[in-house]
Amino acid sequence: MYVEIRIKGTLKPDWSDWLESLNVSHQANGETLLNGQLPDQAALLGLLNRIHDLNLQLISFSQGDQSEVLKAK
């Protein structure tokens, strides 16, 4: 499944390995976008738990086929 997660603040790009190898990109508005493929719901739950454990503020979450998520923007 393809996911896009927006986090308040900036994360270092080298956190990608720790965040299920998602792409980490900084946005002009000070947010960080995590996006990419996850193998299953268990990986998603693990990722969301890591975000929570790091006390990061989740701004938005989208999941589905990549074309559907990008089309919804």
C-alpha cells in the first residue's frame, strides 16, 4: 500500500531507514512529508507507533493506490 504522512517540523532524511524506508522530504511550510510503499497494515501500525513514540505531531495521513492518493490532492 502507498502512504503519505505529513509531520509537523523537519526530520533528517537519514531517518528513512528507521521509518520503514519511506521517502523523507521537507516542505516549504515547515512540514515533513513521508511517502512510499508499506508492505502491510502491521508495518503501518509500527510506523504510526514510532511517530507517536517520538512525540511527533501527525498532520495528515493518506493511504491507497499511489495514483488515487496523488489524484486526491
